[in-house]
Amino acid sequence: MESNEATNLYVETDKKALFGILVQALSTEKSRAENKEAFLLAASYGFRMSTSKPLGRKDSYIKTSGLSAADRGLMAAIGLASQPSSSPPSMNECYAIAETYANAGIDMLEEKLADMDVFRFWLNAQVFTAASESEVQWPFARQDGQGE
């Protein structure tokens, strides 16, 4: 962690309620999703769609102290992929970049969130498509293609 690392991640003030709806959509009967999961989904979707949008009036949404190493790693990857240069962006710059992707991502997800069942079906389809498009080997897959 940087010594002067930002303490909060921000979303636009008028989109906080929409992020709340996304948290609700990601929650199940057994577990409630966290704000950071909604933020990271919106940021990832904005990044996947190559769409970012600067924040207007903004409010604190997530404390960075609650982020896991994986959460930070995802935002660092987004920042690095978005700012190809000889010097990598700082973690604070990566946070700012992720905020712009989350801002665009939540806009694109808004219509899909109108119907929770449709949203969950769409999200599952997106995850399945992303997994099938990747060249990642599952840990238990054998090289000869058997036992998958």
C-alpha cells in the first residue's frame, strides 16, 4: 500500500442509489453483496466495453482499507491497461481510472437493472461467455483434454 494512498473510492452522487440496486442484484438469499463488488463489476464492465466517463459531483463510496489484494490487483490491471506508458500509474491513479470506468459501467448497466431476473440471467451469460472466450486452463484440466 502506498503511504499516501487514497482513503476512499468515489462514485457520482446521483448514481449512489443505482449502485445500491446493483448490490441488491448481486446479493443472494444466503449472502449480501458488498459495495465494492458492485463498484468492481461496474468498473470491469466499463473497461470491457472500452467506455470511461469522468465523474461529476462525487461522494465517497468505498474505503480503500476494505479492499483486498485481489481488488487492488484488478484496479491496478485496469490502470496499467488503460495507461500504457514507460512509467506505470500509481495506485491512486489506478483508483481514479477505475472510478471513470465504474461511472460509465453503471450507466450501461442501468437499463439491465430494471428487471432483477433479467439482469441475473444476463450477468450469468456474460460470465459464461467470458470464461469460454478465455484461454485459461482450469486447474484440473489434463493436457490431453481428458478429465475436464
